[in-house]
Amino acid sequence: MRIGELAARTGVSERSLRYYEKQGLLSSDRTPGGHREYLEQAVDRVVLIQGLYAAGLHSRKIAQLLPCMRDADGGPNEIATPRLVEELTEERERIDAMIADLARSRGVLDEIIEVAAERVELGTP
């Protein structure tokens, strides 16, 4: 499939797909006319890349991680290493800390909203 079809099927811009290639996250073959052609598995690969970005990983970390994953289910394959497990655990801990910070911020905001709502109900500024 061409880049436009891959973009349409994944919801990822053509520019992002070209960036993924430049970063070594995605590969394509070239037609004699120089157009990119992707295999069907590229759809799953792009979805996986998007998920890893959404989890807060940066392109260098994703590039390290992808060779150790199977495209179909994202599980580890035979070249996963103890160092990779350690790095992924660190990433998870970083995300957990961010979640905890956001939960605290939400709690503070909830308290402010509650006080503000009570004041509005009482008609006091």
C-alpha cells in the first residue's frame, strides 16, 4: 500500500509516517518511480508506535524496543534482554509517577471546584 493509504488506515499523517521511517521505526520499499510501498503489517506497526508514543516513550526508546517486539501482539520476542526489561520498568515507573502527580492535581482542583460551587450556591463571591 502507498503512504496515503497507510495514513488513512491508521489516522497518522504522511509527514509522521515519513518521520517514523527517518527514525528507523518503520520501513518501506520503493517502486521504480520512487513511491513508498508498505506491507500490510505496517498498519499494526504504526498502531503500535502510536501506542508507545502515547505511553510517553520517545522515538529513540521506541527504536530500541521495536526489534524486541512482535508486531501482532506487542509481546516480547526471543531477543528481548534483561536491560530492555529494566528500561521498560523505569519507563513504567516514570509514567506511574506522572499519574500520581496528575491525581494529586485533580484532587486539589476538585477541592477548589467544591468550594467555588458552594460559594456560587450561597451567592457569595
